[in-house]
Amino acid sequence: MKRVLFFAATTGYQVREFAEAARALDIELILATDRCHILNNPWGDDAAPVRFEDPEPGIESLAGRGPFDGILAVGDRPACVAAQAAEFLGLRFHPAGAARTAANKLLTRERFRDGGLRVPEFRICSSATPSDGIRYPCVLKPLDASASRGVIRANNAEEFRQAAERIARMHIGMQAGDILVEDYIPGREFALEGVVTAGKLQTLALFDKPDPLEGPYFEETIYVTPSRESVEMQAAIRDAAQAAVRALGLTDGPVHAEMRVNAEGVWMLEVAARPIGGLCARVLRFNDGSLERLLLRHAVGGDVSGFHLSPGAHGVMMIPIPHAGVYRGVVGLEEARQIPGVEDIVITAKEGQQMLPLPEGSTYLGFLFFRGPTADEVEKGLREAHQRLQFLLPAALPVVK
């Protein structure tokens, strides 16, 4: 039986998807996580403890759990630790330095610029007061956050100050110089899911993001594939993504890329050394199974070049949080599920959970999946189903002292 070392910060739904795929492929999945193991591993999954903030001791101890035939990770931090472990254990994966670069917005911008890709003007912010030379509109980003958390557009100096102070409050203890400031890039946004083998990118899916992401915050909602862009533009996007992979030095493993397109061409935003997050991977169904099955096959050295998306169009909505509040339920769920084309609606919010929208928040209320004959029909169906849902999010009561 093949054995794959799998790095994850939690044992949430994305981990369970990989576990199910591994069982179907007769692959043993060994979980490496930074959860607390003081209580004799109450989860009962025999996970290997690796402190992501100080991974070396845990990585060294993994040698005693081997041998392993492959390595995978979900999440930016786990991907960086997995890359470090792969080098120590002699496993095929992205280089550790490349994974760390991909997880840092400043280093990514520098590599893209040096690699000849289109990049906006960028600089590091050292205070809440904008320095000379900043052009508006601009976008402020914490260097190490993900999922658009803390990303804020500013149209003038006062909005810049408010955004910088807001980001600093979100990142307690953040030092001066931890905010990337770059020119706002107008245009349509896309996402590309792929896998890299010996430095060559294989595009698995190209997603349109039909909602305008113009700020002040940049919450992602709908992904639809196949893309409705022209054949020529899709080729340009794939070429830019390959150039970005090369610039970062990513060589072997999954990647999730984001980019914008306008009259000047393709502007790469990021290439993460990991697969698409959350339950979004469920939207991808291939001729030989799920994305998780594909990535597990690739991790153990299998040829996945013959994988292609199943016919039709596919879409997912990451259900946005309309306002801060405590989740108390949803009305209209069964009605929405009856809409032809709705494949599933998964509510991940828990009763009593405090929900925060962007830029402070980093989660969604759930995921809505739709399949249909065309991308236009899928987008329309996702919006119609979402309109049937009414989420109960009363404001949290203030604490009385």
C-alpha cells in the first residue's frame, strides 16, 4: 500500500475529502498537524504532531513514521511545512524556499517582477500615514494573510490611514513594514487550478469570477468553469500562470493561481503552493474522479495527464456573510435545493458561531454547488438558489461588565 504524508492545520471537511479519496485509492494517509497532543491525542486518528511555528523537531520525528511515497498539504502554512519536510525526507514536492516565497505577498511580487510578468507598482508601508509617491486607488494587504483577509482598497489618503489602522488591529503585534501597498489593478478576475510536474504546469480548470471585485474589500463568491473567455485569452492566462510558477520556483505539486485581466493583458496576483481551499474542490469532477484523487495519484508519482473535467459547466458559490452576527440558522434551504441543477448546499456555519465578514473575517456561511449545460446557466442558477436562502444572523449582544 502506498503511503502519503498529509499536512493540515485542522481535521475539517477538506481533510475528510482527502481521507475518503485515499481509502478509495487504497492509499494510507498519515496526517501531520499542529494540534495539541498533550491529551494523548483525543481525536483518535494517530496524527503526527508537528508544530508549524517550530517544525524542525516534528519533521525529524517523522522519519520514524516512514517510509512515505508522497506528500501533500492543504493551506498556506501547512504547504510551507510540507515542503520543508519533503526536503528532509527526500520526497518530491515544491522546494521549501519556493513555497515560503509563494506564501509571502511581497516576495511573490518581487519574483513576478524579476520574471518579467506584469505587476503593479508596490512598496512596503511603514506606518498608517501614506508616504510620498503612493497613487490612488491603491490596495493594502497584510503580507501573510490569505483568503482576502485584511485586503482593503483606499481611494485617498484618509481611506489609506483608516485601512492601515484597521489591518494593524487585525494583526495584533504586527510590526511596522508588514503591509504591502500596491496600485489597484482594474479588470476581470480569474482563478486557475493546476498541478506542476518537474516545473511544467498542467491546467486542471480555469474559473471565471463573475462578480466584480472592485473593493473596498475583495470577498470571493462565485467560481464558474469552463471559462467564457476567448480561446486566445485563456491561452494567455495559462502562459502567464506557467511563467509565474517558473518565477516562484514551484516544481512538483498542486497550485492555485489568481489573476486579473484587462486591456493591458494578464496580471498575476498569486500562485499558492496548495490546492483550492475549503469545500470548493467538490465543484471539480474529472473523468477519473475528484481533485483529491487526482492529487493523491500525482503525489505517489502517477501520471495524471489524462485527467480532464467531466462534460458541462460547474460552479460553486462561497456563501458570503452579509454582516457580523451570531449564526442562528437558515430559512429556505430545502426550497433552494429543489432548483434544477443544484447539486448540493452545505452550510458550514455552526449554531451560535460568531460570523465576521471581510476584511476581518476569513470564513463563509457555506458552499452552494451547481451543474448545468453552460456557464451562463450555472451562474444564473447559483444566484437564484442563493436568493432563496435567508440567514438568521442577529447581532451579538454586548458584554455587560
